[in-house]
Amino acid sequence: MPQKTQAQENDTSYFRLGGAVRFNIMYAIYEHETFPLPTENRNGVYWDVFRLDIEAMKNGIGLVFEYRFFPGFNCHFFKKGYMTYDFSSTQFLEIGITQVPFGMYPLLGNSWWFQLPYYLGYEDDYDTGVKYSWVKGRWTYDVAYFLVAEPRGVSDLSYGSFASARYSYDIIPEDGYNGNKERNQVNFRVRYQEPDKLQAGFSGEAGAVYNSNADKSTLRYALALHAEIPLSEKIDLKLQAIHYDHPKILDDSGVEEVDYVNVGAYGSGTYQMAASANVWSIGMSYFLEVNWFPIESFTFYNDYSFMNKNGAISIEGLDEPYVNSHHNILGFAITAGNVISYFDIAAGVNQPWLSDSFGGNALSSGRGESPYVPPGEDIDGDDSNGQQVNPLDTTPPLNIRFNINVGYYF
Ligand SMILES: [Ca+2]
Ligand SMILES: [Ca+2]
Ligand SMILES: [Ca+2]
């Protein structure tokens, strides 16, 4: 057998391939009504995602990337793709499409759904830039600069623009090309961590929104306080408060100051979110280890977020304040070998994914009394019979979706 050279002995390079296949079973009760099983895009069994992950390392330079296919949304895109370099065991660099260091690390939500900040671009957001992290005792510091949001993936244009083919919600123009876009963002986060999971931190984010029609940038910023507190060996509590604002934000045409901004993901076009809001989140989980081969553990959880918006919509000359949003996920996860299954009762008021009008005005003004038309617009879209304005629904119903997500992770 040939002797290994010293260089081969020292070779720490590696290449790992992983991924997941997941599908969803869902049954929804939206706006007080439901449909038979199966109904396309409502109640039935759907492919959720097929994804491939690669982690590689050579000469100290690493690569992390993940590509995702979503047959149910006719789209596919990179979730992340960045290079790593460790200066030491306490100093790390990431360059590429990498996670924005904002709020709870690594994630706020316990379920398959995330918490509400995800749907606003403030949880598990990946953008294009550079991040430097260092650890000093129990303190971890992250500083990052993002030139732009992540590049677009591939989608079906009848669902929404190519720009909306992305994993994480970002500010994108309604037509996909002309209007508001994220640019020149800086992030800072400091976290105190103890080995038994206790974590507390502060995050700050500031960036520009560049409007390509007005050739003008306006400021956006966000602040977060978060804490994860183990109440016992099995019970975990997560708390987070976010304040964000886009003062002086222009509409996509670049003409008017508005109280909302368009965000999009999953190739499904854009929806509005309030330009300014406070979002409060609380999550509790209970971990139960079992010996029921092949089942290893159950995690029971409840995640709740409340979004208190600033802003108003003008309907027939009257300024009506934006209606708040609620998001609640009650459920449990089962781990059995490589299979993780989530059983969730997802409930929401003005939650963009829990509605007959997917997206819409849920996160800005709130939905209208008819969910199919934006509030303030003609209810039947027919001018010849005059204007029957869709009023803002100030007490919108609780919408519920039962969801089972079964995934094999390799
Ligand atoms: Ca993003
Ligand atoms: Ca972003
Ligand atoms: Ca009409």
C-alpha cells in the first residue's frame, strides 16, 4: 500500500451531500367555509419541497449551499449559498447568500410554519453580502453588510414575477422590475449564551430601499430584543419583540409616500406589509424523549405572534387605521430516525398564508369584508353598475388550517 504524503495526512477537505423530501396534507377553514377533500390548492396532499444541501471544505475555505424545488408553487431557487473561512476557533467569516443576523438564533419558531416575523422578512432571511462573527466567552457578536437581497430563482409567471421566486421575504416591486428594492443593509447582533440553552440578545438593522422609478433611496430600520429561557430540562420559552419602520417609503411608481411596502417570496408575487409595526412573539415547547422504536421523541409547542401596525388606508375619503394581525401555531413534532413529522393547527387573523385571498392586504390594512378584493375597491370589479366599495373588515374571522408535514431528511 502506498504511503500517504504529509499533505494527504493533513488533508481535512470534505464534501457532504444531504437534503430532504417533504409533503403536506392540509385541510383549511377560511372565511367560515371549507371545501371537499381533495380540492386543488385548498384541501389535499401536496409536495412541499425537495431540497439538496452541500457542505464542502478545502484548504480552510468552505462552501454551504442549499437548493429547493417547490412543485406546489411551480418554482425553485437557492435558499442559501455562501463560502466560509474560520480565522480561528472563535472568528468566522461568511460571504455570499447568507443568513441575516437578526433576532433569535437560529430560528424563532418551533413548528413547520415559522413565527410571523418570517412573513415580514425578519426571520430566517437570507441576503447577499458578508458576515463576520466572533465569540468571546459567553458573548457572540455578528456584524454584516448586505449589498442586495438574494438573487431571484425560477417561477411560473402566471403565479407572480420571477423576482418573487425566493426563499425569504424581501422588498421587491409589484411588477418584479420597477420600484422598491433592498440595498446597502448593515446588521449588528449581540447574544449572551449559556450552555444550557439560555440566550438573550439585541439586534439592529438599517438599510436603504432604492426606488428605481424615482432613482431615490429611503431609509429602513429594525430593532429586536430576544430571549430563550429554559424553564426546566424539557420546557423551553422563547420571547421576542421587534420594532421596524420604513419612514418616507414611496410606492413602486416612486410618486407617493405610502404606509406599506410590497414584499414577495415563493414565486407567488407580492403582498403588502405595513411600513411600520411592532411584532411580539412568544413560543413554548415541551420535549419528550420516548423509547417507542422507531419513534425517538415528541416536541409539543405553541407559537404566537401579535403584529401591531402603524398606518391607515383611505376609503371614500376617510382614513381607517390598519387592523392588527395574529398568528398562532399549536402542534407537535415527531422524530423517528431521519423522519420528522409536524402536526399543526395553524390559526390566524390577517395572516397572509391563512386566507382565501393568499397574501393580499393581510399584513397592511387588513382584509376587506370581501376577501377577494382589496379594501376600498369595487366589490364586483364592474364599473357599469357603479361603485360598491369593499369596506375594511375591522373584526376579521379567525382562519384555521390543519396541516401535517412529513419529511425525510438525509
Ligand atoms: Ca432575502
Ligand atoms: Ca432581506
Ligand atoms: Ca360595481
